Amino acid sequence: MGLEILLFALIVAGAAGVLAPRRKRQREPDPYEEKQRQEWAAAGQAVAHSSDLASGRLPVPYQLKVDTIRRKVQWMLSRYADRFPPGSQEHHLIGATATDYLPSTLKAYFALPPGYANWPVRPDGKTGLHVLWEQLDLLDRKLDELAHAAQRNDVDRLLANGRFLEERFSDVGRPSGVSGE
């Protein structure tokens, strides 16, 4: 009788171990991924600060351009933060636009002496405002190119998955020994 009870207890314990829900092992946080998340968060704050810095200090079209750049950076940070490999050029350019390129562009313009906004600052006669517009427009266009490249990668991934599925299931439903031609 004692052997039967022991055997029964082992069976019940084994079944409980098999049937009990298993806890997922939590993945150890990757310090590099955490650093990347912190960098993206700082970039989001930096670009918002740049937009605030420019508020009321620029003509309306210029302020709208700064706000457009801010929105694009924030959108890309939220949408593509995990898609660009850490250390990639795309990753660097988005972060640098927020933390360096846009703030430096605005600071350089705001450092001009009063009146230089409409005064020629280059030999070709372009004013400070015109030069600022060219620089803001360049940042805006490059962000569009980065977003387009990321979206193209998403489409390529979808198309590759479709090709894989077609290849994987091309013989399903065909009797064995019958070719697809």
C-alpha cells in the first residue's frame, strides 16, 4: 500500500508540474537597449525644447518648419525607435537632428546681430533668414528620406514574407507526384 501511495504522489506531482502554467522567464534587460531608449527619450525632449526655443522668435513659416521637423522626429522616435539598428547611420541621424543639428541651427541663427535676419550674409546675397530656411529645409528633407527608407524596409519585409509563404505552400493541396506545371 505504501508503494502505491508513493507512486500515486509522484504521478500527481508530475502531472501538476506539466499542467501548471509556467512562468515566462523574463529576459535580462540589455544595457545597450536601455541606453538606446534613454537616448531616444532625450532626443524627444531636445527637439521639443528646440521648438519651444524658436516659438515667437521666428516668422510664422519658419516656426511652422521647426514644428514640422519636431513632429517628424517625435513620430520617427515613436515609430522606428526599435527598427533602426543601434549604431546605424539612421539611428544616429534622427537622434543628432533632435539633440544637435536643429538646436545648433537655431542657436547659430539667434546669435546673429540684430538686423542680420534681412541683411545679406553670403556673397550671393542670401539673407540670414534665407540661409536659415535652407538649413531647416535640408533637415526636413533628410527626415523624409529616412522615414521613406524605413517604410520601404517595412514593405520589403512584407513582400519577402509573402514570397516565403507562396513558396512554402506551393505544393499544398497537390497530390503527391504531380508537378505544378
